Amino acid sequence: METTSVLTPEAAQETKEKKRKLPVPRLPKGKKGRKWLRRGVIAAVILGGVYWFFIKQPGGGGAGLAGQFVPDSVQRRDLTVSVSGTGTVTPIDSYYLKPLVTGEVLEAPFEVGDRVEKGDVLYRLDAKDAEMSIQQAELAVRQAQKSYDDLAANLTVRAGGAGVVQSVLVQKGDLVSPGTPIAEVADTATLTVTLPFHAADAQRISAGQSAQVTIAGTLETLPGTVESVSSAELVGAGGALVRHVKIRVSNPGALTSANSATAQVGDIACAGSAGFEEALRQTVTAQASGEVTDVSVIVGSRVSVGSALVTLGGTAAQSSLEDLSINLENARLSLQRAQDTLENYTITAPISGTVIEKNVKAGDNVNNIESGSLAVIYDLSYLKLEMNISELDLSKVQAGQTVEITADAIPGEVFLGEVDRVSINGTTTNGFTTYPATILLKEYGGLNPGMNVSADIVVERAENVLSIPASAVQRGDTVLVPLEGCLAEDGVTIVDPAQVEEQSVTLGGGDGDYVEITSGLSEGDTVLVPAQAQDGMSGGAGGGSVVVS
């Protein structure tokens, strides 16, 4: 730095007056420089007042300079801006395993310190009661399903056998209840006649043999087929023992149940006569209540087994069907609940991690959640720290920033973390709001969950830059520079307070204690710093390089 010549007191005073009248140049600052400058300039404003009081005020005459200021040199430093806080480190995830059911522990195949993976079986409880509940629930579902299916089926009245509709006993709009006759169906195309044969002769007759049936009165003969032979012997007319043989014939069209006949099977004749029987005569009745909404047949209609005759419906029938549907759904839900409960008797690891507590062993009994935690699992793949950020610093902190972490329990070590996320769900106390930031530590060395730590989120860092104490900067971006004769030979003691001048400088960033000098001073130059401010800083007068972190 150039040394200014010593002038007479009158000339020096005149020079200073001229300098005061010169306009202070506006120094260009980049976006980053303006951001950093705000932090360094606060101390400069304070210093301006101090400088005015001790030097510029009338009658001061610079007499107060000695003892109030100390020299410091322009040095290269690493400047770091950070947001600080404290908190407690915790595992990235933890789980307290609690039972949801009651029972005896049959298996517990793990120990404290074991590494477990998600889904590994940790406990198996006796599930006999749960299995019985499932069986009961399955029966309830079957019963509810049957009731629903039966009602749904009974709302359509169907023929029980093949034949011809002889009469329809209801019409559309009628209200019926279970047991109400709906229609008469008869099968007259096939007739049967059951005739007595002497017991000795009947032993030679078997089902499937051909027979000749003779119609009484007309003596007309019809071919027939033996359908069955009774095994029991009965006493017939005249006291003879007989067996009954049932013979089937096709109705040529004129036969009715009023006709009777005799028959001969081969050379064996029957021992009496009997009347014809229709193969089917059925009165079809309703099996459910409802309104007749459709009649599907008329008299003379030929129907087969299962043919629809009448359809029932109406409000009452649909309401009953809906009730049964609800009962069925409830039964299914009860079954599902019972099956889900059974799963609770096999307790698996919900996360991958390390077992740090095992509180229940095989043979113990657990009583639902009243038993407390069975075991505790920590996921120690990371540690995390929840740190509160002031609303004033929120805009500075963002995901991905480096965090320097220290712990009193592990002195001398610095652990590096990273901001994972910053929540905007703030908490306001006494009009001041803080926001939680989550910090992750991948490499955490000897740190253990539960340790209290201090954290510095590195917002901005400038390495190896020219800097001076921020308190040395005055209003107008100037500093006090000692001239020749101001300092004693030791370079520290101020012997002539009048030998100083204001030097304009261009400021860069700062961290609150120190501010970067981009122009106006060179490395090794000396500036004057308020003694009180200098005493509170990490570096002393004329000290060496200071790393602020």
C-alpha cells in the first residue's frame, strides 16, 4: 500500500475537508455480493457511530482513537455462512412391535442385535380360537347364501315334473304366500297299472320284461313293460300269497285313471285287475310370498321339469330378498374379519432393521396391546435429525445443502449430513415461527440414536478470499487506514491518532464476523478495528489466517 506524506496540521485538515466533500462512489455489486454484503454491513453501521463519536464529533480531535481501536491486517480466509441449530439424532425409521391378539407365544426365533428383513417371522402365537372362529364364520356364510339362493329361486314357481298343465289357479296381480296352489300339472301320456301276481309266479318276473295289458270292458290289448316287482308277499283274494308288479304302458289317448286292466307277462297271468294311474299329477304351490308379476303357461301347455309357471315379485318380495342379501354380505365381512385376525397370530417384521429390544419370549402369554411392545426395531441405515429453522432463515435453507454436525459426546469429530427436506408446516410461539428441517446422516460413525448434537447448515462458502473484520467497515463502505507515524514500532500501539485516513473499499460476501474485500485493499494492509469488537472475535490484532466455519 502507498504511504501518504505527512502534512502540516493545517494542510492535513484542509485535505480531510476536501475528501469529506467528495461524493462517495456507488460500488457495483453482483446478486451474490449484495446478499453477502447485508450481513457484513450491519457491523459497519455500528462502527460508523462509534467513529463519529470518538473522532468526528466537535472537540474530539482524535484523542479517543488510541485505546478504542486496534490494528488488524487484510488476510485470506475461508468464509462460511451457516444456519445453526440443535437437536437429537434418531434412526431413519423405528417400529415398536405390539400384539393385536391374545394368546401364548409358540415361537420367537430372533434375539437382540439380530438383523431382520421386512416380512421375517418374529412371533407365532397359538391361533386355535381364531381358527374355530373362521369355521363358524364359514358356516354362517353358507347359511346366509342358502337363504338368499332359496328365496331368489322360489320367486319363480317351476314345474316339478314333465306333463301338461291341467289348470292355472292364479292370475297376474294376485298376492300369494307359501303353500298357495299355483297350477295343476299331470302326465297322462304314460300310465301305470299295479297288478297282483301269485308269489311263486312273481319270482320269475323281473323289471324290463314285456307284458300284454288287456283293457277291461273293451278287451283291447296294449304292449307294456314291467317297471318293478315288489319284494314283499301279501295275502290276496282267496287267501293266496301275491306280489305286486308295476307295469307301464303308453296312453293311446283315451285312457284315464277311470279305466282298469289285467296283464300277462310271458305265460304268467296276473291274479286280479287294477285301475290305471297317471305317471304324474301334481298341484304346484308357491314357496315364497309375493305378487304374481307374470304367468308363463296356460291350460294345455306341455311343460318339462323346471319349466317356469309363474313369477313372483313386488315390493315385499324384493325387500325380503334385499334383507337376505345384506345378511349374506355381513356374514362375508365377518368371515373376512376372522381371516384377517388369524393373520395377526403370525407377527412379522414391518421394516428391515436391527432388533434393539426383545421383551417377550416363547412360552409367554400376551394380552392384546395391553402387553406393551413385544420388540423394538431400528433402521440404522441412516440417522436423521429434526432441526427447527427460524422464519428469518427459511429462505436460505433448501434440500441438498451440506450440514456439519458435532456432538459433545464425541468431541473433536465433525459429521457431515445433508438437508433432506424443509417442511412449510410451521409452529408459531409468541409470534415467532419456526419450520422443521430433516437432515440425513449416511456416515455417522460413533453417533447413536438419542444423542444431542449441534448442526450448522452451510448456506454459502467462499474459500481463500481477502477479508477484514466486518466491524472495520464504516458507513459508505470505507475503512480507517493508519498512516505513517500512527503506529508505534510494535505495529500494535497507536501513538499518533491524527495519522489516519478513510479508505474506500469494495465489499464482497461476509459471514457476520468477516467481510470479503474485492478492491481497495491488498493482502497484508492494515486497518483499524474497534477494540471491543475485535476482542469478541476469533482472531486478534495482527493475527494470522482465521477459518470461520
